[in-house]
Amino acid sequence: MVAGAALGALVGLLVAPNSGKKTRKKIKAKTRDLKEQAKHKYEEVADKVKEEYEHVSSAVSETAGHVVDKVSDEVDKYKDEIKAKSAEGAQAITEAIKNQK
């Protein structure tokens, strides 16, 4: 879009009936204006990209935290179940040994 505007402005200046010195001044001024517009657009886009990055980064961190918590809870649950089953198995083996005597 900016390139199209620059090209249009340049063509308009070149076909206008002005002296070379006046035309060069106009081209220089228009170039300066277009540079400022491009800089402003770049800053807008950079700000939007930064904002979106921060939003996505925050969402990913939050989701990862939830996943870690859920996995940790499940691991703890299975650890407790394994401990309980191991204790039951040990108790059953102890009783079986006692009953054989």
C-alpha cells in the first residue's frame, strides 16, 4: 500500500509542470513524508506483534501450568495406589507364609 502511494506520488510529481529544482524539492518532501508513514506503520505492526506474542505466551504458560498440575496430581494418585497395592500384596504374602507354618 505504501509502495503504491509512493509510486503514485512520484509519477504525479514527475508529470507536473514544475522546474527541476522545485520537482526535486517536492520529491524530497514526499519521500520524507512516506518514510515517516512507513516508520509509523512499522511501529504499529511491531506493537501489535509484541502484544499478540505476550498474549499467546501468557496463554501457553497458563495452559502448561495446568497440564503440569494435572499430570502431577495423576502421578501422585497412581503412586498412592501402587503403595496401597504393594502393602496389600506384602500383607497377603506374610499371611500366606504364616498359614503354611
